[in-house]
Amino acid sequence: MFKIFVNSWKTKEIRNKILYTLMIFAIVRLGTQIALPGIDTAGVIAARENASMAGTLYSVIAGGANSSWSIFAMGIGPYINASIIMQLLTIAIPKFEQLSKEGPDGRKKLQSYSRYLTVILALIQGIGLTYTYHNMYLVHSPLVYVASVFCLVCGSTFVMWLAEQITASGIGNGSSMIIFINIVSNLPTGAATMYYLISGSGAAGAAKVAAILLILIVVLAFIVCVNTGERRLPVQYSSKMVGRKQASGRSTNMPIKVNTSGVISIIFAISLLQFPQQIGMFIPNKGATFTKVTDVLNMTHPIGAIIYIILIFFFTYFYTSIVINPNEIAMNMKKNGGFIPGIRPGQPTSAYITRVVNRVTLVGAVCYAVLAMVPVVLQWIFKVNVGFGGTTLIIVVGVCLDIVKALESQLLMRHYKGFLND
């Protein structure tokens, strides 16, 4: 892996992409330190800590609880929610489904709809966030409130644009990369929590920290296995005539990844589960019923944990069904003279691929659900919130592996180019 980074750095074009991505990382982190106009930053931080919202994973993904007073307070959150809604609408609305099948042009239109929806959601969330902080402003003026909402919407839209720039000209998927840097920037807080646990509890605290670190190392190894695991289906291609020559048949395999959905299912599940908690932040005088509902939907609550697992299963299957189309695979395989040994081409092949994909996806969903519950179990057992755990490690490791694969593909492509130029 280190050799890949070294070779990537030696290649000018890839090095420029890496530097471009790092520059956007710096812009994102700088924006989280720019306060909203007229707001009392100390008061907001104290209020968030008293509301025990500082440690929610959604706030970490959005940019970190300590940056809740900044122009990037909403982060990439509205864009993620808009992407979820658009993918659900793609299945529910025939026009959107047709656009998704029209190739790059159709996907471009859907992407533009997602951008518009992001602005709308950012406006709604920005108004709610400004209303929540109305007692935290040093100057109470409608102009200040409007300026605050405007900065929040522009900040969230700008983060969305930065994510798209990483996807287009940087390394990896932009949204995942921004979530990655936000999580990594919060790891020192988790490390400080571990340090205070040792210094405050002596030998007992040190034993707790050692146990937590051991568990996290095991989880890390398990995540790597899940991310690299795949089921390979053997595919045989029959010989055929190409011009005046007969091309001999060949054997290959079709890999089906255990985690086809990647970190998307985790991010979507977190966004939906903790969305009511975010809404609760905008309501100053919440009733007892609403407070109880938000408490139940917390991942540390047994019911919230069960709902979280159900959402992970749902989005894992949902996203896999979007990425893998067995009917299309079987049709393309039949057109090219390919078949799975022992399975007839056409509909039987499609049914077989569907069955295999469902089984592999079930394994991936179970693994993800177990990993996602690691921080919850750690909090139940050790009575401490370390600030990171299975879910954040899934995202971090998944993004790191995606970066390595992206660099490998860039290097391989340039190797072929050099070979052809020679």
C-alpha cells in the first residue's frame, strides 16, 4: 500500500490530484472555524454540550459538534439527505426511473435535481438552526438572522460543490472524502477521552482503555476482511468467429463483493435515524412525547439500535439492487456467448445471479450491523463514549480502501498509456 502512495506521488498528474484533494480538505476544515455572523460561539458550544448532542455520529459526519456555530454547521448533511430522497424517488416515479436508464445525460439531470433539493433542504435546516440559536446571538436583529440563514445555505451548497470537485478532479468519491476528513478530525477528541479515562481512574481506567483498543483492532481487521471479501462466479465464454479468425473460448469469473453498497448504507441509515434528533434541536419547547420519541430513536436505546440495524439491512439491499442488475448481466453475458457452467443462459442465469447476490448481501448486511453496534456495545459495557467505533471505522477504512483502489487504477491506466506510447 505504501508503495502505491509513493508511486502515485512520483506521477505528476496523480500528485496534482492528491494535492487538489488536500487543498479542498483544508478549505472544509477552515470553513468549520468561521463563525456565523453575530453569534456567541461560547454560548452555542455550551448549549450543545448540555444537550448531549456533541457526540452524535450525524454531527460528526456533518462536520463535528464543535463547529456547530460555523458557516459549515450543516456540512454535507443536506446533500446526503437529498441523495437519499432522489434514489427513493427514482424507484417511485417512472419518469425518474427512465432518466436513470438514459445514460450520462439522464444521470446528469437527476444530479441537477439533487442539487436543487439540497438547497431546499439546506434552507429549511438553516432556518431551524438559526431559530434554535436565536438566544445565542449577540445582536438580535432580523437582518442578522437572515444573514445567518444565508451563510448556512451557502456554506452547505459550497460543501456540496467541493464534494463534486473532488469526484471530478480529485481522488475518490467527494461526499465520502468529506465525511472521512470530518471523522478523522474528531479522532483527537476520542483520544483525549481515552486519556482522561486513564488519568482519572488509574489502573482500572487503563484496563478499560486497553480492552477498548483491543476490540477496535479486532474490529479494524474484520472490516478489512468484509471490504475485500467477494464471491466469484465462474463464467465460461465459448469460441466465436472474429472476422476471418476464430477466437478460442476462455474462462473468467464475475466477482460479487460482500459490501457492494460500501459505506452508503451506513450513512443513509444514520441520516434517517438521527434526523428526528436534528429536528428536535430546532424546537425550543419540546413536549414530553417528542422527547421520548427522540430518546427511543437514540442508537444507545434498544429500540433505536434495532431500528438502526433494520435500516442498515434495508439500505444494503436497496443500494445493491441499484448497483447490480442480474437481468442486464445475464443478457450481456448471453450476447457475448458467455454462460455460468451448469446454468442455462437467459432467465435461469438471471435467477441464479439474483439468488447469489441476495445471499452475499445478507452476509454483508449482518457484518455491517454487527460492526455498527460496536460503539453502542462499548458504551453499554464500559459506560464511556469514545467518540468513534465500528461505524466510523467502517467509513474510514472503506474510504481508505477506495483511495488505494483509485490510485491503483490511475497508476495502471498510466502504465498502459506509457506502454502504448512506447
